[in-house]
Amino acid sequence: MSHYQHVSTFLSQKESDYLLERLNQEVPWTQVKYYKPERGYVITPRLTWVAGFHQETLYPLDIKGRTYVPNLVPSWLVELQSAIENHLNVKYNYLLFSLYRDEQDSIAYHSDNETFLGYNPNIASITVGAPRVFKLRHNHTKEVQPFDLAHGDLFVMKNDCQRNYMHTIPKQSVKVKPRISITFRKALNESASKNYYKYNTMNFND
């Protein structure tokens, strides 16, 4: 039972180019800053945004005394979401957007193993823009599986992936052009919504 699926060129060149253009023009990218007691203020080394909600009926979220209004999934992404759902036979309700501007933007090894995603979450991502190395590392053996995710690729983490593996987009030693990913997830409750909006939309100056 595989823990991943990599579909090269899930989107055509034309579709990928169109998606990249819309994402660059219409997503309100944010440099996120948040506080963790054990680390102090953390500034994420990439730009992010989020759209979606844990249920069909939307309502404002109260996050540490501040009100966040959920973002609807942009209409120009509904067809893409449906195509991925049909391909994988999975339903999603959240889209997380990440813009890696250059070789210094990254995300450290981590697992998306929060209880609000369920026991074996199926998480899919679409890459557009410049290729970047994506790595999976087994929690016990420390074996690393690298993948070159290119323009239009679909990558799926499934089954035991979040329980037994961590993943990363590491910094690069050579210059690279921007890469954008959209990650599709199924949030189960309000805890997920509060987490995603807190850690993906809080403005740098908040």
C-alpha cells in the first residue's frame, strides 16, 4: 500500500501556464508572522494564503480575539478541484497556497498529522512554476525519498504517509525561479479552520 502518488504533467502546459498567471495576479499573498511560546515570533520563509472551510455554511472565526472571515474557493479553481477529486475519488474542502519566491524560501520537515485531518488524511498538491525538490523522510529509518515536482505535477500523500513520514521543501544552493503549490485537504472541524487561517493568513505586521 503506497504512501504517495506522483502524477507528472497532471495539467497540460497551457493549463499550468494559465493557473500560474491567475495565482500570481489574484491571490493576496501574505508573509505570515505568529507567536509560539517555545520559539517566540516565527516568520514563515514563504508567502501563503488559504481558502475553504470545514463545513458548507460559513461563519466568522474568532481567533484569539480577532475575527477572521473565511475565504471562498476562487471560482477559477473549482474546475481544478473537481478534476483532482474525481481523479483520486476524494472530497476536499480546503486549499492552502504557498509561494516559494526563490531558493531561500522553504518549509522545514514536518507532518500534517493533526487530528482535525483524520487518521489517514489524503493530501494532494499541484505545482506550477519552477521545479523544486520535495522530500519524504521516514520517521524511523530516516530514509529520504526525493522528488522533482515540476510545472503541472500532482503529488499525493496518502494512507500512512502523515503517520510514518515527514516532508519538506528545502532551501536550494542554486538560484531558482518562483514555485507555487496548491495543497488540497479535508478539514473535519472548526479546529482545522482556526489553525489554517491563523497560520496562513496572519499579516506580517499583525
